[in-house]
Amino acid sequence: MADIKYQYAYNEEGKIVSINDFTKEESKLHTYKCIGCGNPLLPRAIGSNSIRAHFYHKEKVNCSGETYLHKLGKHLIKEKFDSSDSFFISYIVDKECNNKTCSYKNIQCQKQYEEVTYNLKDYYDTCTEETPIKNYIADLLLTNSKKPKTPPLLIEICVTHKCEDDKIKSGLKIIEITVKKEQDFDSIFTKNNMLVESSYDNQINFISFERKQFEPMEIDISRYIFNPQINDIGYLENISCKDAKYKVQQDSQVELNIVNKKNYAGADLATAFLWMYKNKNFRRCNFCKFYYATKYEDKAKCRLSKKYGKPMYPLMTEAEHCRSFHIQENSFEFSELKNFYIEEVQLPPNSEKNEFRVIIAGSSSFYDYRLFKEKCDFYLSSKIKTHKLTILRGTSKKTEQLIWKYCYENHINIEPYEAEWDVYGQQATYYSNIKMINRADALIAFWDEKSTATRDLIERAKAKGLKYYVVKIDSKTNQ
């Protein structure tokens, strides 16, 4: 054990004081005794810049530093408990959803290494020193005078001797605090005024605390939405498991809940397509083995076009009436479906609010989330309260990231619109704009007055009589 530089002592009233709490002149007005052995102490080096101020024994005595630290620890912690309305602790647990019969239960319904925090003053109102409990003596014993049946909590100060095995195996809840020097007391309570379990140095150890907790949990699951008004293939969106029984859109043709029961990997469109192919005879060219591109080609095409006169660059819906359609069995493993729980959702959207669809678009130079959030909050805050809000997304990659973040934070649905370059070539963006305008109720555009795609959306919104809001940005400063 390192040499003790006594920072604390009893004063003449029997109260523990710190040498850092008074000046050299003030220290002369009092007398001091050692917390460990009870012998007289004198202050030294108060105000010194080279030596740390401390107490020292007036006469040479055999004083145990272990006893000093042990008694000091009990006093400091008891004083904190008795003098405060809060005494927080924090430790690590594993959590699991308590709904064991849920159809959507999967590996994400459990969380490991979650930090939980409790205020011990909500459970205990009494702290006593050296109190017997069962066959043991607790350094500090926390109890509830109003609810005697509340299981007690022990706080043990460990200087050199850890808790005995039989005490650990007793089932009593114990917080063991290890100290080797006085400075350790400075780090016991974090800046949040909390006793925090520390795995890296084991200074604070929580013994016999329940490490497995069961409680209601809300997780995201994958929802596949097929609505031909949006695109020909369908798209995936994450929804809360509490909304899983209800459709996202009133006018969608098919909606599926897709839950990976085996691992953390989410669903993809191939998973949805396999289910749709088996159960709805759903066929699209991009899942056909004859539709592909070699490494020398820029885009995929139908390999039967020359021999059978089929379109070289077909619409994806061409597969619906194509007799040559054959799924890419080597690319899509039907056996993988067994890892998923997939169900078709039949109930209409669970909301009495009318849907309100808003296009959000931004120039490729725009990426300021602070401004994005400020304007979206301003224009959408009232609609979020009165309507079921859906964001129509078909914009630059930077603005797309801002939309994902904003919608995640505010639990807003997204309808994605992808430009079909293979079908429409250079005009793909404008065809995507037309689809969005035909479904939208309003437009919010972050425009640098240069982007032609954003300009096109603004002009189409005007022509159709939609509500529109244009936030002009400086492409150089992004403001």
C-alpha cells in the first residue's frame, strides 16, 4: 500500500474535516485526531506549491493506513447518503423483451451490456455502520424503515481484503468499493454524482445484482411495401413492432412484415421478392436469369432479345407476361426463407389522421442538417400533430441522408422514388419528379437556384397548385 498522506482527520467536535477546506491560519484554531488510530495530528504544508497539504502524527505511533482508509470510506459514503436526496448507482445488465409469445420476437429483442441507473434513496432511507446482517457484519447497511421487507443492501469498503466467498454466495446485494489510496475516493463518484460499475479496474463491483432484466421492448422490423404508384418492385422501410399489425399505406397492394429470426442481418428486396414470387406469382425482369450485364456492359439487358425479339432493355413489368421468365436460382436462395418470419399485413393503417405527403428535395450542394431540421420543423410541426405524415424522397444523396436522419428522429414514414436510368435515360429524374408530384400534397425544396431537377419540382408543384416552400441556399456557404 502506498504511504498515506492523511487528508482527513477528526476535529475537536468529532467531525471529519478535510485539510483542503481551511487556510493555515484557520487550521491553528482547531485540534485534530487520526481517524485510524485516534492519536493527535498536526497540519502540514497548507498553502505549499511543492508539497501536498496533509496531516501528520504529532508523535511516532503505529497507525494502520488500512484502518484509516476503511473508516474514512465508510464515513464519506454514509455522509453522502444521509445528506443528499439522491444516491445514484449504475451497473450493466442484459435486457430482453418480456413478451415471449410475440410473433416478431428475434435476436434484436435482447440487448447486452445495457447500463441501468437507480436512485438508492427511492428504495432506502437508513444507512448504518458496522451492522449485523444474517451471519455477517456490513460496513454500511442500507434499509427501509417504512418497508422492512425491502431486501437490504450492503456497501463494503475493500482496502486489502475482498469480500469472503461465503458472503458473496449469501445472495445479499453488495456494492464492494476498492480503495488503495486517499485519491481513490475522488474517483469513486463520477461527475454525475453516481457510483458506476467499472469493469476495467474493478474499483466498484456490484455483487448479487440481477443481471437479466425482462421488460417491454420496442424494436424496428422490416416492412416491404408494394405500391405500383411508387415503383414496380416495391421497397423496404423500418417500422416499430408495435405498429406491425397495420399497413403503412391505405392504397398499397401488398405489405409484408419480414423478421430475421436467426441473426441481426435485416431483410432485403430479394427476400421479399422470393416470398412474392412463391405466394403472389410476382415476377420482375431484374430477378430473371436472362436479365444481366457482363463486365463489359454498362447496364443490364435481356439476353433473349435478339433470338426471340424481346425488348433489349425491358420495363421490369415485362416479366409478368414473359413465358421465358426464370428466377435466378443461383442468386436467390429459397432455403434462406426459413430464417425469416414473413406475414402479409391486412389491417388498414392504424390512425384516424388523414395522410399528408410531402416531397423534400435539395440541391446536390446542400448538406446543412441544422438548417434542414430548423425549416422542416417550422413547416411540418403542425402537420405532424394533425396528420399522418409521409415524406416522398427522390433527391440528391446528401439531402437523402438528411431526410433519413430527420424521419428517424421524428418517426415519419418515407416513400422512396428512384430514378429509372435504364428505362428513361437522361430524363429519368424528371419522370421520377412526375410520380412524386402526382402523389404529393406539398413540397419543401432546398434550392441553390442552379439545380435543374429541384427547379423542375418547384415548377411542377406551382402548376399543380400544391403548397410549396422554397428555402434558398448559397451553394458556396451551404446556408
